[in-house]
Amino acid sequence: MANRQTTSKSGPLFGDRVGVQKTGGGTFDPAEENVYFLASGVGRLAIAEPVYDHLLIAVNELNSESELQHISDWCDRGKKLFIDSGIYHLTQEHAKAHRCSMDHALGLAPDEIDGFSDLLERYVEIYRRLGDRCWGFIELDQGGRENKIKTRAMLEQIGLKPIPVYHPFNDGWDYFDYLAERYDRICFGNVVQADRETRKRLVATAWERHRKYPHLWIHLLGLTPNEWLNALPINSGDSSSWLSCVRWSGGYREKANGKSVGDLPRNYMYQYGAEADSPRGNNKAVAMSAYGSFMQLRNWRNHIQALKDVGCEVYPAVY
């Protein structure tokens, strides 16, 4: 599967293209369509891992040798592990400490933000240890487009191949073209903090611009599969919202075709204060959320396959 080239009536979608650089990650399969990554720390992903294959964890969550060994074991078991750079956490911490906005913190040059050099060192260490055993590594997207280009060039010079991050609110659409012409994958940001209507516009715009670059894999940072992605099936996304039922009081919410259909009865909610592994414990709620995410992923893929079965051109055709 790893070397298979996906095609449409218009030609190759995610295959080789002259001049396009392959980003790192030995378990990335360009023929695997519609992927959703569960994002969290080692503890909760360890509960999800027995039933779910696509897992995202940030560098800032990997602080010990035992945690690194844990995720290395997941790679051995065939899990698709996506490593986030940890820049989102870094900018959050800087914004809190200096009482500034996240946008301001994210726009600072790497040498102006607290802890960047330590994060960079840890990022390089993890990349060199796990390398092609992972699905991919998100670049250290700190400081705007020019700083991102410089940091990425430095990492590429020492043999790393991170996936570039595009921020539509800050980078300009010409930078999307710059990345799409040079790389096989990009991450598309500014989604997680946007309101619902802005998210729709961002996803629709990403899909429309994708048509010009049918070789390109687009990963949406911070978006859970929903009903929009049946019409705009961007290649992959990630979020931590699969854990909503243990974060908020509403309990577990079931979905069909990506759309919420209602909350399960209150006896499906975990009981605050109960033993974590008891029938009403937190760990059981996390496990149920992982099962639910697995079924939602299957539901999304089946919907897209059904469209293809009746002759719909699902993936973007080249202009």
C-alpha cells in the first residue's frame, strides 16, 4: 500500500511530481484517504490505542524516557503516529506569562519567545529517534512565514523533513502556492480557534485551492470530521475534541455521517470521583470516545466510497 499511487480520471492525486519534496514519515500512505488523528497526551492515547490507529501527540507532552518508549511501542504495533511540534503550547505559555494575545506570541521570531531553543532541541531529538517510524512531523511554525522558511531550511539541512504549516490569516495565499509547488504535504492552520462560519469558509477555500495541486495532501489542524467533510473531504485532520465527554458536562454525543444526532442518556456519563477504571470511571469514558471516533472515521470513509461508487468525482480535478 505504501507505494501505491492514487489516481482519478484526471491523473495522479498523491503520487510523484517532479520538483515536489517528500516530507518525512515512513508510515504515511498517500493512498489512505480520509484520516482523523486523535490528539492528546500519552495517558489518554494509551487508552485509545487498542482500538484506534491514528494518534497525534505534541513534543511538549513527551517529557520523559518512559513516555518516548511508550510511543515507540505504538510504532512497533503499527500505529500511525503524528508528532506535533508543540508550538501551540509554547505560544500559549508565552501569552499567559507576558499577558499578550496568542496571535502576537505566534508572530514573534524564534529568539524572542520563551523556551523555543529547548523545544527545538527536544524536537530534533525525537525526530532522530523515531524518524521514519512515524506518520509525520509538523514543523516548528513560529514567527511568521519568513521565520518558518528559515527554521524549516535549517531542519532540512540536518536531514529532517518536517511538514510545513500554512496559516491563511497571516501568510497570504501566495505562500500556499509556494508550499504546494514544493511539498507533498502541508498542514492548514487557523482552524482550531475560528468560529463555526469561519471554519466553513477556511475548509471550503482549502478544498477549492487544492484543485490546482492534486498531488498535495492537506491536513487540517484542529478540525474533527463533521458533515462538511462529506462534501469537502480534505485528506486528514486532528483534534482533541474526541474527549469532549470528559471535559464538559454534556456527556457522550453520538454522530451519524459526521453530524451530531443527540446525547446518550446520563447513565453513559462518567461519574466524577469514581475510580478511573470502574464502569462509571473516567477511563471508561475515554475508551468509549475512542470507539466512537473509530466508528465516525468508518462512517466518513464509507460515505465518500459510496459517492465514488455512483460515479462522483470526489477528489479535486486539476484545472
